[in-house]
Amino acid sequence: MVQVTDLDTFSALLAPEGQALLAELRDHDPADELAAATRLRRDHPAPLVSAALGQARLRQRAAAKFGADARLMYFTPNGVEQSTRATVAAHRATRLAALGVRTLADLCCGIGGDAIALARAGIRVLAVDRDPLACAAARANAEALGLAGLIEVRCADVTEVDTAGYDAVFVDPARRSTARGGRIFDPEAYSPPLSWAVEAARTAPFAALKIAPGVPHDALPDDAETEWISDGGEVKEAVLWFGTAGGGGAGPTPGARRATLLPSGESLLGAGLPDPEPGPVGDWLYEPDGAVIRAHLVADVARQVDGRLIDPTIAYITADRLTETAYATAYAITDVLPFNVKKLKALLREREVGIAVIKKRGSAVEPEELRKKLKLGGGRNSCTIFLTRVAGAPTMLLGHPAAKAP
């Protein structure tokens, strides 16, 4: 698939002929791309047709992040991969607006996903990126969504932009290698490096700095609150928040760790608790949300449910009674068994289990390999199998999700 790689081709997409092509391809089926290309090239220049088909494909991929807006927006391949999911960007924009932020410098803005969310929250945005094509897409997206009056796009090196006078700074460094396309795990290999981004954040009254959720905790600055965000149970990113603890209660707490769950918006600020002591498996098992685990707040959830760990090294919590919590999924446990495939297979057959959800934490066994060995038939019952360790020993826990409260 040919992608837009130059400004002239992108500009042609914004012209009437390009717009007509994009409108025609709005509900395009990628499986019919060859036939569509052949048909459209009879009446339009081949490079423009290729660019429109590439843009149509990118819009379809971007729908998972941007919903209905994706049909109107413009993307680059990197923009689709690296831009913030709209729900996450909206959460961050809402928090910044609650701090009283009315002007913000968005550094490394990409195709403008965060700038869009910020503008919709009533914040005037200076969106900066050094990639001319990304800037052109950001400008076009602001126009397409009716936000051009609140978003100024500037093509520049973010390290040379004066952010004085803005209420806040948002920095989203590139975390993928342009040469290899893979993720970058060393924060100092970000573009710009994390150390520069932190210093830039410290110059503003408030700042948010987007980082990879797997960042080592010892790399986190002491004067920032770190928030891990999950959306639909999947960890999406971490954010370093700088500023005072005022802001109407929304201000960051330096040195604190926070886990936020979307779409509910539930947010857990860590209390600095030590890990609870491990103990025997009770009637209930809690699987903490990934943001809770990344934020090292398992102990905070264990306190909420009056629970304990099943093993000092495993992020499963067990308790003797069921307690509602937004930060973990609860399971009723029916069996605690030493790991043994033959015994498990016999037990599932006896209970007429035809559907099994297999989870692992602290086990070398791969769920799909175990599933093949179990050879589940058409049984009418289902169960959840946890492959884990209890007090250091390989263990199988069987159960089912707790019933949802009405």
C-alpha cells in the first residue's frame, strides 16, 4: 500500500479532486483495493489514487483510537501507531482543564490527537512537531473537526520553542526507532530524551509528560506524580505530572503513584503501603487491573478487600469474603490443586467443562499449549483456570468470575 510521504501529495488530497476520492473511499473494503485502484485510475492520477487508498486504510485502522472522528481525520502511518487513544487524551485534557489550564504548548504533537482533545476541553493549544507531514496532518485535522481557532500548528524543533507564558506544557516524545520501527525502552533514547522533557516540564506551572507504561520506577523523577492509565482493562500509557498540589484538588502529588481506569474514570492514588503478607488461598481471588500492577499499588487494593497475596512474587490477591472494588476483577475459587495436567483434564471432563479461560502469572506453562493437551469437548459448563504459584509451588486455581452486582 502506498502511503502519503510528501507534502505535495498530501496537499493534493486536501484539494477538491482528492476530497472527492476520499469521500468515494469512505466505506472502502481493503479486500477490493486492487479493483478500486484500477477503476479510479481511469479518471484520476495514479499517485493521487494510491495516496487516497492509503489514507482510507489508515482511517479504518485509526477508528479503534478515534472512533467516528477517524472518518474525517488525516493520518500518517506513525501517527496511527503513536497517537494517543481519544479516550485517554480526553481524560488528560479534562484533568488539565480542572487545573485551570487555558493555554498549553503541545510538544511533539504528531497528527494532533492530543491537541484535539485539549481544544475540546476549552484549552488554546500551540502544537509543535518537527515533521512537516505530521504538522500538515495536525493542521488538517484541526480544520476538519472545527477546532482551527484553538489550535496553532508550528513546524519546529521542540527543543528550540519558547514555552514561557503558557499555563502548561505537554510532551509526548517519540518512543519508536525511525530506523527499525521498534519500541524504544531506554528513556534517554526517546526523541527528545526523557531528561530534556523533564526539564522542559519543570519550566511550566503545570506539565504532563507521556512515557511508556513499562518505565522503570527508579527512572521516575521524585518531583512528579506518575499516573498509569488503562482503557478497557488494557494499559495504554504512563504520564508524569508536574506542578503544585492545588488546582482545585486535581493537582499532582509529587512522588505519588496513581492508577486510573477508563472508561469509568476511577482513580487510585497510592498510600505508600508495604506489600501485604502472603497467605493461603481463600474463597476469592482478585486479579488487579494492569494499571494497578504497573503503579505498584497491589497493596492498596489488598487493603481495600482485606486480602493477602498468594505468593510474595505474584500480583494475585486472595480473600475470605467478596468485597467490591473497581481496581480488580474478582473470581470465586472452587479448587486449589498442585499443577498436574492429567488430574486437571480428568476434573474438567468430570464437571463437563467445555469452555475454559486460561490465565497465567508466574507460570512457565503457555495457556494455548495447555489448552491443546486438555482437549476440551462440548461440555455445557465453563470455568477459569489460573496457572500460578502459591507459596512458591506451581499451582492450578479453578473458579469463575464473581457475579456482577445488580
